[in-house]
Amino acid sequence: MEYKDYYEVLGVPKTATQADIKKAYRRLARELHPDRNPGDKEAERRFKEANEAQAVLSDPEKRKRYDELGANWQAYQQAGFGGGATDWAGFGGAPGGTRWEYRRVSPEDLGGFSDFFQSFFGSGEFSSGPMGASSSSRGGSAGGGFDQVFDFGDLGNLGGGRRTAIPQPTATAVAEVSLEEVSRGAERMVDVEGRRLQVKIPPGVNDGQKIKLRGGGMRGGGAGNAGDLVITVRVKADPRFERRGADLVTELPLTLAEALLGAEVPVPTPTGSAKLRIRANTQNGQEIHLRGRGLPKRGGGRGDLIVRTRVALPELDEVAREEIGAILGRHPQPDPRRGTKVH
């Protein structure tokens, strides 16, 4: 049976990093996927080979074993190590004294892997040695040997046939942010199964919005096989602002003098304050739009900060009222109720 060079299949050197392998596999998977090449047997064959190569080279333990034996895998087979308990002593520096027991599974369970793959990796799942103890693929100790479990179940159906979905456990978390952090963006640390994950909260996020971190959830179906982490964002209320999508509305108190004569006054923004020029004769309840001073929009740009004026009338004593009355008498105001029906 001809030796398969998985590095050549993916077009990467033997020194390739996991990132290089992942990038090469994704490129080939897009290029050769059966949906893009209906009826093309050669593309289907190469697609299966790419999946097979990725299944081995992306797994540190499988890649180590493949690199240790390499083209000498047939010598391993001819020495009588095809099934049952197997001693790795003398093969490529593998841990001496380690014994493996092969539990065979049906070809369907292998998702269409080649005969080479099945022969090389014992046609299925490895379980621990005769001691009966087992450990995860990270390794462990049982008796005097070092037993490991290789679980191929987390590979799914990488052979290109009908895909069987493997349900993955999803972890959830809540991230609370301020309106200022909504304006700038933020980062949060969340704990999932003893792992601390740094999560970026994008600018402009809405209250209740969910952010999915693929592969950040609880582990299941084999080492390295994790579900998603779903983070629900909660935006803390800010009494200074009313949110309307990307726009913010804030109320600005003005003195009577500022409203009548005009002035330059500070107005709050999510990230500080800004100077706002109030024109003379500004009316109570008037809305002034500050363009681009709101929250980030999804497609780019920012919303507006809408400033609603609230004129606070002064409390005058009798002398002051007489003085103001004389001034207003010389400058009578049009009746604001003109045209309004009174029942």
C-alpha cells in the first residue's frame, strides 16, 4: 500500500506550523469541495485526501506518530504490529514500554478515510493498555506505562460524504458594559471550564445582543473539540442619555439669559463633553443635532447626539418682576396660543 505524504497533499513543508496547516487546508477545501465540483471524481479524491491530511497533521499526537514512522510504516506492519497489544519500543523514539490495544470500528465510522489511514492508525480508535486504566489524549499514567487514548470520533465525517452533525455543548456568559464602552468598544475576561478567555465587545453593541465565540465553549466529543461560547451583552443604563439606535438624546438645562441672549455651554457625550453654541432666542424643548457625536453604526460612521433644551425660569422677587415686566411691556410677545381652540 503506497505511503501518503500528507504534507505534500496540503502543499506545506514538514516544519509547517498549525496555522500554516489550517490555512492550506481551508484553501484546498474551498477549491475542491464537491458542491463546487459536482461529478468531478478527481476533485472528490483530492478533497478526501486533504481532509485526511488535515485530520492527521492538525492533531499533535497523530502528527507525532505519523512523523515518527513516516515511510517506514510498512516495516512496523511487517514486524507484526497490526492489532492487539503493541510494543512501540525501538520505533522512532516512541515511549518504550508503552502498550496499545486497538479497538476496531466499521469503515463507516471512519468517515471514508483511505486504506492507508486505516492501516497506519490501526483502523479506528486506540484505547489504553491491558491495565484497563485510561487517560485523555493529553496523556496520563497507569501502572508503569504511559497510556494514551486517541479518539477519532471528534473528526466527524471528513471524508466528503454526508456530514453527520456532532452536537457540541455551548457555554454562555454575560458581559456588562457602560455606554462609554459601547461608544469605544471593550474587552472582557470570561471563565469557561477553568479557562480565561478574552472577548472583544464591538463598538455600537446593543443591549441583549449576543456574541458567539466559536470553539470557546465547553469541550465535548474529544480533546480540542469544543462548542461555542455565547455572550449576552448587557448595556448599563446611563441616566444622562436616551438611546435611539445609534442616536443619543440628552436634555440640556439653560438659564433664561442663555436661551434669550445665546451662549456657549458644555453638553455631555458618552466619552466626555463637548462645547455647544446656543443661539439667541432658543426655545424651550428645541432639539439641536450634533452630527456624528452619537454611537457607532453597524455599517460605519456614527449616529447623532440630539440635545433637547430645557429653559429653567428664574425665581424673581417683586422688584425684579417689576423690572422685567417693564422691559417685556416695551417688547410685547405675540400670543403663542393664537389659532388654538380653547373649549
